[in-house]
Amino acid sequence: MAPYVDDLARAYTESLAGLLPADPLLIVGQTSAIDPTRAPARRHVVWIQIRMAPSVIRGDAAETMPQTRWSEAILPMTDRVLAKLEAYAPGSRSRIVGVAAYSPDDLEAADPNLVGGDSASVSHHLSQNFVFRPMCRHSGYRTRVPGMYLTGAATWPGAGNHATSGRLAARQVLNDARLRGRSWAARKRRHP
């Protein structure tokens, strides 16, 4: 939920500056619409993610929240998020039965791979794309340790691409295995 590119840019810039975005970009999903087992009968689960939020709070772009620690800012920020949801889906707030909110600190504590709560696994700037993701000489999923490969959101093509990096890593593993197999067969023919 961000109607214009300028809104996205503003939220991104505010977050980079360590500010809680005044008008956060929200990603909203309703998983129970596809999988009814995720909620009790005739109920739904709505999942909302703030796409850009600072891991360390230096201030509030809206200048309404003095909190600078996530443990204190999580509830006021949740209110801001739900107010934005209400603006796009009037009446939604009155239908909410319960809320579970997780800060960047909570996300990292639950999964150390989410450094600073970053579910995208580092940036998607040009310096983190193509042959540069996650770093030079590791973009082909191989590592310097023979037989050890990288995959996941930190590898190309990055987060939000579901299983694409796993599929590409598996393809690399299989190609390498085929090459090793050919090499082994050639050595065996030379030295029966």
C-alpha cells in the first residue's frame, strides 16, 4: 500500500535516515483466503509487513513518536500501520480480533539470518545484484569449500523470488556433479 513512487521513495529515504516512516509502505496478504486451515472457520488471517523500517530508530518522520527503541515503538508503530490499513480498507480495524506485532529486533532474535530484521537479506542496489550478490566470486552459488554451495535470499536473484535461488543453486550442483562424473569417467578410461 503505497499509491505513488514518491511515497515509496520517501518511506525508503526516511528509513535509511533511521526514521520511522510517516507513511510506511505496507505489504498485505490474506493467506487464509488461499489456505482456510490458517484460521478458524469464518475468520481470516491478515499478514502485514512494513517493507522499509530502520533497524535502529533515530527518530520519527511524522514527529509524533518519541520512542527510539523498538521495544517501546512497536505498539505506536502498529497503530500507524493499522490506521493506514483502515484508510485503504474502511472498517477493517473494527474487525480485528487480535494482533501480533514483531519488530526488527524480534525478527532477528527469531532468525539470525534476518540481520536488523531485514527479510530481503541485504540490499537490492546494483552493487548487490547479478555477479555481486552476495559478493564477487560467489554469485554462481559455489563457495571456495568444495561441495559447499550458497542459496537463499542473500543469493541471486534475491528475496521475494520464492524458490528461484534454490532452483538455480540445485542446477549448479547438478551441473558440477555431471562435470565431475565426466572427469571421473575420462580418468577411468585412461587408467583402467
